[in-house]
Amino acid sequence: MSPDTLTRVTVPRAGTAGPGARRRPRGRIASQLFLITASVLWLLPIAFTLYVAVRPYSDTRRYGYVSLPRHLTLRNFTDAWSQSDMPHFFWNSVLITVPAVIVVLALASGAAFVLTRLRLRVNVALLILFTAGNLLPQQVIITPLYRLYLKIPVPTALADSGLMYNSVFGLIAINVAFQLGFCVFVLSNYMKSVPGEMYEAALVDGAGLWTRFWRLTLPLCRPALAALATLLTTWIYNDFFWAITLMSSGDKRPVTSALANLQGQFVSDQNLIAAGAMIAAVPTLVVYLLLQRQFVAGLALGSSKG
């Protein structure tokens, strides 16, 4: 065979990258650019709100909101704190958020344990029912729920008027109802990952149903409970829709709806409202920082095998 008929094969030398290796850094750079762009777009409204909050109203009225500041001030934060009576409305948010989160996690963990560890014929139907509840838009039930709240009596200790409407108890109940389905769905999938051999060993040792739930299941579900507690605190605390719909008294509303007190009848100081919004967002950031480790662990559940 002559040398001309031989096919020349090029073998990459050591230390040189092939075509596949060259594509990997490009893909990594593209993904990093995408993540950076998405992060900037996500943080841009927050940064702009903070920028507006530290500018005086006279400055933005004269030069516009999209302009370089002539001077910065923190007076908007102090004025928003005092003019909107934020300490009182913060306490209203605590009275609504904390009981709602505790009740949702307690009911959801018990329901998820029953659905995953007790062999009942209605388990699948109940799980579908809980999941379907999340697909119901809130706006669909405004009118029937409003009429229902005007007729349901509650003890006077829970509501001044003796009705679910315009009561903290009614606002807690509706938040529990709408958040329960999602938490049951998440916790049931979490509990399915717990090995069944652990329950069999506990049953052999004489552990009852309550012991298996309280001492075995709940400690293992701590990351999921922390993640759900963070999400629930954010969702219920930031709720504005139900507070406006089911509350007629302004002094009973949570802090998110109390920001409306900073609006004027004809002219509104948007710098003052921006400062109030930044103050109202602080508790959710504190909750996330306190539960950050458990929150990330709960989100990463199931990402690895073993």
C-alpha cells in the first residue's frame, strides 16, 4: 500500500482540548451570563425602589425619578414609620402570620403522614383533592366567601363583631385554607422518601402511631418544614388581597395593606411609599436569613441519590 492511500489521522497532543472540551466552557459561560442577567433583572426593581426611597420628594418632583440625585436622605424612612403607625400594623401581621403558619404546618404534616403511611382507599382521592385546591383562583370565590363570612358566627373573644368578617380569625382561616393543599403535597412527597424499614423497626419495638409520627417522622422532615415555614411566612405576610377583601377596619389590617395610609387623596408621595415598602420587607428577609440553611436543604432534597 502506497503512502498516498494512507489516511492521515490527527491525534490531539497532551494538553490540547478537543471540540467537545471547547464547547463545555462556552456553555458554562453562556449559563453564567444568563444567571447574571436574570439576577440583575430580578434585583433591578428592588434597587430602584431603594433609590427612590432615599431621595426627597422635592428632588424627584423637579428632576423626575429617572435622574441623578442632588442629595440623599433617610427622612422618608422615619416619616413612613411614624405617619403610617407601622409598629401597630407590624403587630397585626404577627397576629395573622404566626398562628397561620403554625396551624398550616401542623395540619399539613398530620395529613401528609396519613396519606403516605396509612393504607386507606381514599388516600389518592384526598391527595388529588388537596392538590386541586391549589388550582382554584382566589378571585373566583370572592363573592361567595364574602357572603359566607357575613353569616358565620364566631365567639366574641375572636372577633369584636361576632362574625368571621372583619376579624383576625377569619383572615387566619382563609390563609390556612389556601396554603394547606400545597404543604400537604410537598410533605407527602417528602415523607415518601423516608425508608419504610425505619417504620417497620419502630413498629417491632412497640412504637404506636403517634410515636412514629412525632418522634420519627417530624425530626426527619425538619428541612422540609423549615423550607415551608419560610415560604408560608413570606406568602401570608405579603398577602394584600384577602386583607383588603375581608377586612373593613383599617386598624386591624396587616402592614402590607397599611401602606395605603401613606397615599394622599389627590397627590401621593411615592418616595414615602417606597420607604414604607422597604421597611415592610425587612421581616421576611430576617426569617429567610434565620432559616436559610434549612431552606436550602429542603429545596435540595431529592437532587442526589443514596
